[in-house]
Amino acid sequence: MYRKPLTKLFIVIGSLCTAFALVCCTIAFVRMFLASSETRKGQETLEAQIEEMEEMKKEIKKAEKREKKRLEEEEEKIKQEPEETPYVHPSKTPTPTASPTPTPLSSNEEGTVSGPSENKREEREQAATGTGHVVGIDPGHQGPHVDMSDTEPNGPGSTEMKAKATAGTSGAYSGLGEYQLNLDVSLRVQQILQDRGYRVVMTRTDNDTAISNAERALLAADEGAEIYVRIHANGSDDHGVQGALSMCPSQDNPYVSELYGESLRLSQGLLDAYCAATGFENRGVQFYDNMTGINWSRVPVTILEMGFMTNEHDDLAMADAGFQQTMAEGIADGIDAYFAGSGQ
Ligand SMILES: [Zn+2]
């Protein structure tokens, strides 16, 4: 009697306990499952983040590599290119001209006309355009207080003697001495050329230096000048005569005939660039064979007669400091054009 209900009770209690245990186990299992799934999720998220970071690292490395390569290429370029590329003025097509009736010169370096020459010699090979070219600049004449009346041979081996240097002309309207104008413009040319990457050899940088025309030519070559540019201004009894011209040895010059071709190219290019910059009348290239400073040259040589100091327009324009800068830039452009044409 008592057993049965007691047994039932035990059975019920046992069943309840089992059920409870089962529920507990299930809850525990679900919790564990949930917890593990959370961990997995967390792990997955972490892994995804790590992967993302790895990708970013790779991208950064790639970008670094690209930047490094770019820098290396740039460095290589800089090594190949000159430090400072001289500005190259678009040169005009050279039109070699020779004035058949050269204007008589009153007081610049004396010379006689040997006549135009049409034939060109084979041009000497020159280095390509770029930094490091050496240019000889000769500001013509010197101060009036410097005695240069002693004489020297008109050319190597010549028995003809000429004054070591002459006094030059002066501005009929400005009163400016040619020696001063030549120096002022030449110093500006020196600065411009140096800024464009050239090395410049000056035969004088003041008005007190006593140096002859032959000595100037030799100095320029000895100091490594590749071309020799002589800066002068002109004078004429006829005050109506104006404009610029350049002087070049002829191909029959007894001393420097081998320099004829390159000297003509230099004379023409320089004059054209100068006239383009200043708007001065272009009187063409003239040929002279008894100029001491030309005959003693060892490198292509030219004399630029920048304008007529006996002409009101030319004289007053050339006396202006601002215009002198324009003149100097024109001369530098002509020198650029010469070296730009050397490599062709
Ligand atoms: Zn002169």
C-alpha cells in the first residue's frame, strides 16, 4: 500500500530530476554552443581584421616600392640632365649676309673690308648644348687713362704692327664712353650666361686693366673659352647710320681661316638674336682680316657692334640701363643659339 505511492513518488521525483538535469544540460550545451559560436565569430572578425591589415601592409609596401622606384628614376634623370639647362631662344633661320658696302668705322677697332665670302667650310664638331660651356667675353677698349699706344703684331708672325688697343668711340648724344658701355653690357651678359649655366671668361671687369687685343684673345683661349665674343659699339661720320652688325674673319684670313665657318655661324646667330631682342636694324655680317683681336683668336670669334653711338636713336637707347639688360639678353640668346646648333 505504502510502497506504491512511495514508488510513484520516487518515480515522479526521479523523472523530474532527470527532466531538470536534461534541461540543465541543454541550457549548458546551448550556452557552450553560443559561447563557442561567439568566440568563432570573434575569431572570424579578428582574422578578417588581421587579413585587412595584412592587405593594407601589402598596399603600403607596394606604394613604398612605387615611390622608391619613382625617386630612383628622378635621380637618374637629374644625373643625366644638366643642373641648369640654359634657356634656348628659338633661333631664326640664319641668312648669311655680307654687306657689300660696309659702313666706314670712325673710331672702333680699325680694319679694312676684305669682301663677302659665300663658301662655308665644313663646320667643326662641337659638344652638345648644355651646361658647362665656356664663353670668352671681351668688353672692347679700356678707360682713357690707360695707355695702350704700344704696338703689337696684327697677327701671329705678322710684321704689321698695330696699337695694343684703341680708345673707342663715345656717345654723340649721351656722352657715354664706348669703353664704359661695352663693360656695362658685358657684365650683364656675364651674369645672364652664368645664370644659364655657362662659365664665362672676362678679359676685363674694370676700366683700369691694361690688356692688349692680342693678349685678350689668347687669354680667352687659355682659360678654356670655346668661343670668343667681343663687345663693341660703332661710330660713323654720318649720324644717320644706325643699327647693329657683326664682324667675322673671312675664309681667306691668313691666320684663322680654319675658324671661318664657325665664326660666321656665331657672328650671324649672335647678330640675329641681338637684333630680335633690341629691334635694332640688322646690318649683317661683315668680314675683316686685319683685326688683331680676331687674328690672334684660337676659337670661333666675332665682334658685335651693338649700335652706332653717333646715331641719336641708337646712342640714347644704348645708354639706358633697362635697355642694356635687353641688349645683354639678346647677346646671351645668340650664344645659346650657337651652342644649340653645335650638336646638329
Ligand atoms: Zn670699339
